[in-house]
Amino acid sequence: MKTDRLESLSELTAKYCFENLDLYSAMLGSEFSYPNLPLCIIDTVFSIGVSYASTRNTVDRFCRFLGAESTSESFSVSSFLSLYHAYSPQRMAAEVFGNKQRTSTVNGILKAEAVMMFSEAVRSQDVEYLKDSSSLLNNEEFEKSVLTIPGQRSGISLRYFYMLIGSDDFVKPDRMILRFLQTATDCENITPDLACRIVQSACEFLRHSFPNMTPRLLDNIIWRFKSEEAKENAGTNKRRNHEENCRNRKIRPDEVC
């Protein structure tokens, strides 16, 4: 894409963000403060194609299963992988994560197995702890290993993983981000790669007023905005359907029907 076109889309996005988002009290979500790599990996893989509430519940169930060790900074990738010696991926899904989701409805593997494979890719780079994870960023060998895991080919989750381990420079261009940018720019042809570039460039405009703005923070603000919008729309649609149903049955909406 030509530089002037990217600049135009980014400027439109920055203006839309300024007008519609709460940028003054912006803070990263709690998922960006995980104490160890295994929790980052679990969140990364289980967040594929589902609501974040489902992912959060999966992380919480894992923490309850393992206890205090799960939230320790010293909980290593190898320690996490040792669970797979006692539990098969099928048992990990059912008994540990309480989540039998697959990476795809067509020929997908259990996300519990994908978590194991992702963890093995991390350990193959001799990385065990979150404090050492910066060596994974833009590591070609690591990225190649991850992208071969079923469900990881797009690279979207890999970008998200980089965000979870502390990089401020990445964006997770999921459907929430894409929809926001389509509205902000009035452009339907926003690809994931273009979305990343727009958000990164929009940050440059916003930093004039918000010096601490980063692509990761802006991504998170946008995601939360769209998530709340989706909840409000769902509530509105539910009320509308309720009222329509009551009208059809000739019952007042404030009565039980």
C-alpha cells in the first residue's frame, strides 16, 4: 500500500479513536500481567475464535487445578509440560482445562494439544521463564515452529503471544479490531496485516496528546470498546425480540411472557 494511503487511513483512525475512546484513563487488561509463560501460552491458544470470557474461564480452571504454583514466576515451561506426562491431551482438555475446544471445526486438534505443541516450541528455544522471553520476539525459527501448529497458520495468535509476554509493538488483528477499523476508516478492505500497520501508525498521531500510547495499549482499548458495544447490542436485540414476542402474543412487555 502507498505511504500516503496508509497515512490517510491512520489519521482517520486516530481521529475516530480520539472522538470515541476513553484514551485518558487507558490501562492494559489483566491478561497482560501474567506472571509466567505457561499462562501466556494457554491464553494465546484458547483465545482462538471464541469469546474472551471462555478463555478467561479456561485459565482460571487451570489455576484452580494446579494451585499456587500456577501463579508463580518460577513456574517454568518444562514444569508445565511435565503435566502432559501424567495427562494425555484429551485428559488435559477434560480434567485440567475443562475445555474441549478444537483449533478448527474441520480437522482441528484439541486446543489442549496445541498448547502442548506451542510450549514445546518455546522450550526448544531454551526459554523457560517470562523474564527470558524477549529472545522469542521475531525469532524466525520459533515463528516457523509455531506457524506449523494447527490453528496458528495466520500468525494472529503469535502476535498476541508477543503482546502477552510484554512487547508494546504488536497488534492482534482479530475480528473486533478489523470491525473497528472498517468503521473508523469507512474502508471494508482491511486485511490483518494492514490493520496492524494502521494501528501502529495511528499511535504516532495519538502520541502528540497521549505520550504513553503504544500499539498494544491501543489494540486493547479498541478491543474492550468493541466488546462492550457487542454486549450492549446483544442486550438491545434481546429486549427487542422480547417485546416483539409479547406483541405477537398480545402481552404487555413488562409482564412475564
